[in-house]
Amino acid sequence: MRKDATPLPCIAVESLTGCAGELLVILENLDKLLPFVRVSSFPFAQSKNDDGPVDIAFVEGSVSQPHDLEKLRNIRAKSRWLVAVGNCAVWGCVQGGACAKCKVTDMLEAVYGKSSEIQVLEAKPLDAYVPVDVKLSGCPINTTQFLSVTASILKDHLPYITHKPVCLECKLRENACILIEKNLPCLGPVTAAGCGALCPSMGAACYGCWGPCQSPQMDAMATILTEKGYDAMEVINRLKTFGAPDHLFERMSSETGKEA
């Protein structure tokens, strides 16, 4: 409670089908938020949780099961702001990429057999079912971005989230271009910034874990990789691992002559 007796804003941190990476990032930074918010629900971190209305709901994970969808709709109904945190919630991530390659019913049968009564859905991001106010990519999310987004929302401002490519962050860190200097299939030119160019800064190629940047030049990426002797289909498959939507690859597929 504030000194003026005004109640603190309430937040909820919820999980659907995911690895809980985003929950760990939020938990590690909860001490920075507690002076400004009240955590009404965080099942991952506390045993007593309130199912009432909240100002901000942070939701990680994709909608991959019927109870995920029911839970998400309940969260949306009670939340003023809904923030999708992490690539599972924003893009569908690994499970979304898997569903793009084969039918979910075939995967279910292969793992549990034909007689299984388990119910699953084709893994999709949150905005496939409900309106999402803010999308915060990452696998997992970046601490600085998360705190910045939260601060903006607490002031009733939509946050600014960069959708420039990772190449921008490489330039800011004065990294040598992995694509040019090492001839590695770096996805930095078509991947959204936000990670601080972690992999290229260590001499490794970006593998697209932040999801696609705004208006990625996929056809140009295909041309560059082809000139360097790489199969552009490798890039398509790597980006799809993190749930990038099919429409991004239409022009790239025409460059390779293969179906994405």
C-alpha cells in the first residue's frame, strides 16, 4: 500500500504450455517490481493466488491444450492489459513450428498410441484466440525489456519495443559481421533485436530465437546465403523452429525454388 493509501496495481504471471523460461526471468526480477505492484497471482512462485481482476497479466506459453484456451480466455476477461511474454506466447515457438510440419493428431498418436484420450490443439500464439496488448519476444525474454515494458504500462503508455534486426545491435557493439567475416549462416538480418546480439558477440551465428524482425527481407537473405553456398531452406527451417508464420517465407521459397 502506498503512503497515500492508494492500492498498488495488481499483476498476474501465468503460464500455458511452455518451458517456464519467462517465469524464471520474471521471478528473478520480482524484487525490482514489488515496490510498485502487488502480485495477485503467480502459481509458479507462490501458493496463495487470487483469481480476481488484475491490471496487468503476463502470460507465457502457447495455446496447445483445451485447458490452455479456457485459462487464457479467463485471464483476458479479468485483465486490463495482457502481455504475451516469450516466443511461445508471441509466435508459437518450438511446438508451433512442430505443428507446421506435421498434424498434431499424428504426433499425439506417435507418442501415446491410438487409444490415448489426451486432448491437444495445434499450438498457436495467444493472439490467435484473444486480443493481446503487448508482445514481448525472446527465448527467454530480456530482463531490461521486461522491466521497461512494465514501467511503461504502469504509466498507462504502450511501450516501444524495437523490431529492428539483430544487425543493429551488432553494429552498436562493434561486432565483426558473422555472415561476412566467418561465412556462417547468421540470421541476424531477419531476426528481431532485443537480445543484445548475444550469439554474434561470442562469435556464433544468430539462430533466430527472438522471432522475425519487422518486414524481414527474406528474399535478400535467400540470395546472400545461396551465394555463400548455403541452402536457404535451412534458414526457413531454423526460423520456423521458433514459430515464424508461413507467409514470411513465400518470397524466400520462390528464390530457392522449393516449398517452405
